[in-house]
Amino acid sequence: MEKKDLGFGKGASNTGTRFINKDGSINVFRKGLPFIRPYDLYHTLISINWLKFMVLISVSFFTVNLLFAWFYTVLENNALSMVDEQHRFWDSFFFSVQTMTTVGYGAISPISMAAKVISSIGSFLGLLGFALVTGLLYGRFSKPMTKIRYSKNALISPFQEKNALMFKMANQRSSKLIEAEVTAVFIATIDGKLVYEDLKLQLRKINFFALSWTLVHLIDEDSVMFNHTTESLKKGDAEVVILMKAFDDSFSQTVYSRMSYKHYEFIWNARFDSSIHNENGKMGIDLKKMDSYTKLN
Amino acid sequence: MEKKDLGFGKGASNTGTRFINKDGSINVFRKGLPFIRPYDLYHTLISINWLKFMVLISVSFFTVNLLFAWFYTVLENNALSMVDEQHRFWDSFFFSVQTMTTVGYGAISPISMAAKVISSIGSFLGLLGFALVTGLLYGRFSKPMTKIRYSKNALISPFQEKNALMFKMANQRSSKLIEAEVTAVFIATIDGKLVYEDLKLQLRKINFFALSWTLVHLIDEDSVMFNHTTESLKKGDAEVVILMKAFDDSFSQTVYSRMSYKHYEFIWNARFDSSIHNENGKMGIDLKKMDSYTKLN
Amino acid sequence: MEKKDLGFGKGASNTGTRFINKDGSINVFRKGLPFIRPYDLYHTLISINWLKFMVLISVSFFTVNLLFAWFYTVLENNALSMVDEQHRFWDSFFFSVQTMTTVGYGAISPISMAAKVISSIGSFLGLLGFALVTGLLYGRFSKPMTKIRYSKNALISPFQEKNALMFKMANQRSSKLIEAEVTAVFIATIDGKLVYEDLKLQLRKINFFALSWTLVHLIDEDSVMFNHTTESLKKGDAEVVILMKAFDDSFSQTVYSRMSYKHYEFIWNARFDSSIHNENGKMGIDLKKMDSYTKLN
Amino acid sequence: MEKKDLGFGKGASNTGTRFINKDGSINVFRKGLPFIRPYDLYHTLISINWLKFMVLISVSFFTVNLLFAWFYTVLENNALSMVDEQHRFWDSFFFSVQTMTTVGYGAISPISMAAKVISSIGSFLGLLGFALVTGLLYGRFSKPMTKIRYSKNALISPFQEKNALMFKMANQRSSKLIEAEVTAVFIATIDGKLVYEDLKLQLRKINFFALSWTLVHLIDEDSVMFNHTTESLKKGDAEVVILMKAFDDSFSQTVYSRMSYKHYEFIWNARFDSSIHNENGKMGIDLKKMDSYTKLN
């Protein structure tokens, strides 16, 4: 097999922080990019949570209409018909809302040439805006977002007369993950050199990832982790990077999930408590028990 | 080749129910999830049948407008213009409908400040709602849903001087399935231990899955099913899990289909009747004959 | 390598017609399907040509509005305001159009309870309808449709001191096809038995399929076509089925294309004329020359 | 491994221009295509930059409404209600805008039969148009567009006691590229024959392409570039074509990127300056330093 690299580039060095953040993002930055980047903006808008998204588009809608109201108000005296002089600004505001949403009751309508031009622009922008929101909503929903629940810690425990590194994953979504496979890479600074090494996993491929999945790396003579101790792992600022690949049946797309365990997230000499149980002849998982383990003595 | 597991986790045990339901869903449950899960909601909405979907959005639309009508009615006396006092509630209701759909005839229009605010919110929510429905409709259509018709039973019959397990699949949709391949896994409790074992299939890959496909597992000395009887399969609560993978030409996506046969769905000593016939020089399939078999004596 | 089958099922027999039609569709039919099949309907609507599609939705829109106009007209005398009794039907028709498109000028508006209910339903259906059309339009555009231009004939000509079967393909779209690969299968009835056999192709994988591609199967001793003549191919009702797979760079999806050559589309002893030429230092292809060949003597 | 070809066809010859343009497009043309090609139009509309796109749809919208205004004006005297005879054309224009955007204030409304027909067509076309724009906007955003920043030059420098060809790539977008792999093909006319040859790359696969990536082809005895000089490469009009394939995590799709280096873009005897640096314990890349190199002496 061809040798793969983790891909952080030659200049990568152990800075004491993580390579992979807990949420799966990669801990890097870019300099020299242009300020406006439509695609990155789009991806931000489909990635932020629903509350933020709804607040953002509501506030944008409100602000744009304030701006249009201000246009109608300052422009001329008789821009719009039937406007009560007392509430001129707010009547202009509601006229703008009725224009952008294309409701157009007509109780208020543009009279002057300028108002007609501005309201035309308003309705055009309104339609474009809602076309954009339609796309964003669909983008938010159709973006495959696997929610893999990883155990908070990786355990190092006796296994088959040796030690083994173990961690657990659970599929938090009702979508079925098919032909799932996991890669784990060990990163540490050993003798002043950054070492990347694949960890051989038992049962690294499964047909259905329906409930939970325990991955085991036997720390035998062939393992890069052999003879390491809490101290040596700390000294090398060790990190184990996890990459899962699967086919998401609900989205009909290949999905990936990333995570990492830093040396201080390893627990020595402990075993995971089972998070699987049966109820009425149906297998189930209790996601609250994913992190639970028992110390061996 | 690397060993794959079926992925039900270590705690899996034979509970007497099926692992895979007849509709292809996996027979598991989750505990400890948050109550509101937008993505699972979305997938429910694009997976329910068309009647349910249309009823659901119609009822939602009706209910939301009832709510808005109630707002306009209780708010003030002169919220809306031209409202007939006799039908105040229903006139408010129809005004709300005209606002949410952005028709806005203007025969009725908001007069009071509060009514203007509420109708603005109504038209904004209306547009968001229909943007959502646009996405849902597209999501429903663009979701690749292979409809594989499996034979109701799997047959165990003499084949090449041994026994063979046979089952049949047909492609019910006019979409072409390309490079289809099938995996079958035997699951049973043998000597108190849950056994998972791949069943070797003849002709498990085909270029086009256009009509029907008969899959045959020869029960020879290498087969985990060798020497099993109706009784031993029942005792072990045996189940054969089927996973099909193909490329759907209409959707340009990889699709999967799942099914399983429990031991009580095995028919011994029978042969499938042909469901293929030719008409006017064109090959065809009669889907009604998919389950039909003839007992051998 | 595992043996793959063409997938027409056991009952397939040589009926004298083609397996694969010239447009790439598979020549089969299905019986026993339900009458209404939303997904097949959707795929019809995104597959028919643009003219048919535009006529279909225009006619549907016109017909639905005729129906609504008829409702408003027969219902009551004073269903709608401001309707000229002389043009009652057509005024109702235009009111319906203004409702379904959510324009709602308000010059005509619903007065009676029944008209208000019907117009509400009209505007609701209008929005759903245009949501559907939005999805269909996007579906039509985003459906990867490779347009592969195959040479009309396959040639059998002397090549490397033997005979070779040759056919040509060209990429008709400006989208780039990456990592393209072709499979060819020979089907014929030989000694009363239907024979499927892969034809070994030279240069069956290319990195970019930008212009034209000539595929060559050397008819040597290992080929199923060895020693065949025009007569024996005709007797066996021979057909060569072509399957191309590639990654379409414009759509970011894997695409397939199918074609077949029947024995009467084989030309013996001829060579393709080149359809490639250079203009101003740029390579190009003339699609009109794809079928052109020269007889050898 | 099977031999792949670059796919420019047999007639390809070295014309002195590039095979692959700097923007990744392939330097070819097609003759004999129909004039109107909806899909190519669609792909143009989702590929042009945002400024051009916005100008194009604004101008189209303006032009179509001018046309409708002209219809209303020339048609009859009393086509529309409440039109000021002085501004008849522009009032007709704004009426058309209000119709196409489905605002429909109603201050102006169609009176004559012809005006009612035309405004119905206007609102229908308006909705179709905005449905199209919705699809185009979504298509623009959901099209995976990797932005790979290649170093301007490829360097040929001493490496492991031999020479090596080196080039650098950086991921300009915040989307993560997973399981990236690069292929490089050398093309040159040698002894009058066009030679295509894969260049063996060190580290041609990486797990995450987060920052920058330096690819190295060791020019040893097995390399097609062995013993070549600036002069021989120029004489052969040499070009190195690069193809990168990766999985884009933001779009959940496989993406490709293409580039090429012509012989006059090779720099002999130089080394890339590092574009990676650490800030506050976070690795980063400075895209402005991607092209920077230092001459060795």
C-alpha cells in the first residue's frame, strides 16, 4: 500500500494545541485571502445553528426595510399615496415590507416616479432575497451532517494480555450509516521529530453503523504506541486523530467525521460501561452512557 | 480481505425479533437524544407518503391562518379595513391567507399599527414557509428511493447435487440500476454465541439490474448453513440479512437496499416460478409473480 | 476477478430485437405496477425536452384556471366584485390567474364566502404549483446528462495483422469527463445458448474525455468474436453492448452512458476518417464527421 | 495496473499551445453542435462571476419589462386603469414590474381584454423566471468549486543526490479536502512522437489537504524526464499536466482540479520558501508566499 500523509504540510510542528478540534474542524488558519468570499459565506450560513440563522435573516429583512422606508421618507413629500403624515416613516416601512414580500395590498401605492423606481427595485430584491433563502433552507437540510457521538475519553486497558487503546462511537441520527470505516493516526514529537503513524484497528469496517461501535488498537510490538507511558505521551504532546468514512443512507452521500484525543484525554486502566440494552426485544442505545467507564484496579 | 462486522455492536443479542425489518429499516432505538431534531424532522417530512405530506402542509397552513385570524380579531376593533362585522373572524382569516400567500388583493388591508406589524410578520413567515415547502418538494423528488421487490420467501432447494438458498429481487422502478451487487449475511445463535457469517453468492454482481435477479447461495461444506435443518435454524433464531448496492442512473447516485429473511420465511424444497416473459419481442417482468413458487416432491 | 452478468435475468432470450436501444434505454417492460407513480412521473417531467415541458406546464396552468373560472361563474351571482356581467367567465378566469400567481391587483376581489374559500385554495395551490415548478426546473438542469455521440457503426477491420472491432465516441458537451472507462459486452445466441462475454478493449480508461475516443477490440484467439463472419453474427443475432462510466466535472457526479451495436450495424473492412483537426493551435473535433468512414479494398 | 491515456485522442499533436489552460479548462473546441444548448447555458450561468451574474439578470429583467411596457402602450388607448397619459410608457413599465414580481398593488390594473391576457402572461413568466433564478442561485452555491492555489512555477532542483521536479498546492477555501490524491503526466514530442508518461510522485496521497502540499517527482533513471535539459524540454514543447482528486467535506462530493506547467514555467536550481508559519499555537498558511522561491547557486 502506498504511504499516505496526514497532510499538514512540511512546516507542521507540535505547538501544544490540537490538530483536530473537538468539533471535527481542523485547527489551521489562512492569510492572504480576499475579504469577500461568497462560497465561504454560503457555507457559514448553512452551517450556523437554526436560531442564529433565523435571527440573522429576520434582522436583515428588518434592516433592509428600514433603509427603504428611509428612502421613501426623505425623498419627496408625496412619494406614496394614502400615507398618514403622522406615521409617515412607519407607513413607508410597512409599504416597503408589502413590496419586498410582494404582498402589495395597494392601500398604499407609489405615486411619484422616484417611488415607483425604488419600489420596483424593492420587489426585485425581495424576490431575489427569498430565492436565496429558499436555496439556503434547502442547503441547510440537504447538507449531510452526521452526528457521531464519540466517547469523551480514549481508554488504555489490558486486552489479550497486552494493552489496547479503545474509543467508542455512536450514531446519534436516525439515518443509517452503511459500510462505515475508521482510520486512526497517532501524532507525537519523538526525539524532536514529528511522527505520524497509522494505528491498526480491530473491526475497523462495519456493514451498518446503527448503534455504537467500539474500536480497539492492540498496543503490541508493532504499534508506535508500544512502551509509551503517560509521561512519554505528555512529553511528545501525543494526539490520536480519528477519521470515519461512511455512506449516509438518508442523504445518499458519502460522509466523513473527524475527532481527536489528546494525551490528557487518555484514561489508563479502565473499561467502558455498556451503553447498549434491549427493551421489548428491540436493541437500543443510551447515548447518555457513552462516556461512562469503570476503573480497573 | 479484511473482516467486516454487521455493526450491531458487542451487546447485540438474539432477542427473537428481526435485525432488519421488512421495509429495510434497522430494528433499533436511541435514548438520550434532544427532543427537537430539525434534520430528523426534515427526513420524516421527505419520507412520509404523498397523502400524509399534503394533508400535513394543508392542515398546518389552515391552523397558522386560524391563529393569525384570532390575533386580528381579539386585538382591536378596527384592525382591518372593510371588514364586515358579522364575519369578522372569517374575514380576518381570509385576510391572513391573502397575506401569507402574498396575494394581497387589498380589498381588506391593515389599518392599525398592530395589524400592520402582524401582517408584515405573516407575509414574512408565509414566504419562509413556502421556501421550506419548495425545498421539501424538491427533497422528496430528488431523494433516490429504489423500490426493490424482494420475493416474500427464500427457498432452500436441491441445486447442483447439494442444497442452495435462493431469493429473488426485482427492480420496480423504471430507473436503471447499474453495477448492482448483493451481500448476504447469516445471523444465528449457535452454541449460545451470536454468529455472523457472509454467504457466498453466485452471480452477486450484475451490470444492469433491469428486471429480476435470482441470487443463489450453494450450501456446501464451506457454508455456515451446512447441515442445518428447519429445527436448528429455528432454535438459533436464524436470519439472513441482504444488502444491495447499485448506481441509480436516474438519480446519478449510489443507492442501497436492505432486507432480511427470518428462518420461518424459508421454504424448503421449492422452486421459483418464472416472472419473466417476452411480449412482441420485448423482455418483461410480471411483478405479481415474484412470490410464486412450486413445491418439489 | 469475480464474474459479472449483464443482468437481464435467466429468462432472457434472443428475441431478435435489441437489448439496449439507440438512446441508451433498456428494452424491457414491467407489469403489475400501480397506476400512479410520483417518482416515475417526476423523472418523466425532468427528462422530456424543453418544448414539451414548457407546453405542458402552460397548458396545465391554463386548464386549472379555466376550472377555477368555472367554479366562480357557476357558484353564485355576486361571487366577485367589479365583474362585468358581459365577460363574467373571462373576468373570473383572469381573477383566478391573478390569484394563483399571487399578483392580486384587487381590482377584482372575492365578495361571497364561497369565493373567498375558493380563492384561498387557488392561491395555496398556486404557490405549491410554482414550488413544484421551481423544483422541476432545478431538477432538469442539475440532472447530469452526458451527451455522448457514438459512431453510427462499429467497424471490423484489419489491425495488427488480425481483425479488430472499432467504434468511436465523442463528448458532445462542454463538461469535462474525467477518468472515463468503457466496458463492452458481446451477446449472441451460439448453439442455441445465449452467450454473454466481455470484450477486451485497448485504451479502455482515459484521464480526460475531452474530444473523441476510439475503442479497439482485437479479435484474436482469446476473443469470443474470433472466426465469426457476417453470416454467423447474423444467425446468432449478435449485439455488442457498450457501457461508459466517467466523472462529470460540471455536475461533480459519476455518470454512465449506454449504447449497443447490432450485427447489421457492423461494417467490415473500413477505417474511420479522422474527426479531429487543429485550428490556430487549438485541438478540435468536428462532430459531423463522427460517422464518416472509408472502405478498404 | 492498466494503462490509462490522457484522452486527447489519436489526432492530438503538439501545437505549441497548452493542453490544459491555467484556469484548469481544457484547450479544445467543438464543431457541429446545435446553436441553443440549454445545459451549456445553465453551466455558463452558474460559472460566471457574481458581478456578471447580477448584471445579467438585472438587465434581462429590465429589458423584458420594457418589452411588456411597449405592448401595453401600443396596444390600445385604455389598456390600463389610472394611467397618467403623460407618463403612459413608464406607468405601463412599472405596472409590468408589479405584475412580473407579483406585487400587484392594484393602483394600476388591466382593463381591456388584451391587457388582461398580457398581464396574465407576464405574471406567469415572472414566476417561471424567478423559479429559474432560485435554481440558478442554488446551483451557483451548491456547485463544488475547489479553489486550489498552485505555485506559479515548477522547480527542478537537487534532491536526494539527483534532481527533482517540485510544485506546490494550497487549499484556498475553508472547506476541508479529504483523501486528496494527485496525478502528474508529462507530455512532450520526442523524436517526432507525442509521448505521454505518468510522473511518479512522492506523497501523492494525503488524508487532509488543509494547508499546503508540496509534490516531488524524483528525476531518477526510471523517469521520463531523466537527462532532459532546458533546451530539450523546450524543443519537445514539454508540459506537465496535474490532476488532483479529493473529497470536499463542505459539499460532500468528490472534486477535481486541473493545472499544467509548460517548459517555460520550470525554474532550475531553486527552492520554495516556506509559506507555513505558526501563530499563537495555530498552524497557518500565507497564500501570498505560495510562488516565492530562492535560487540556489
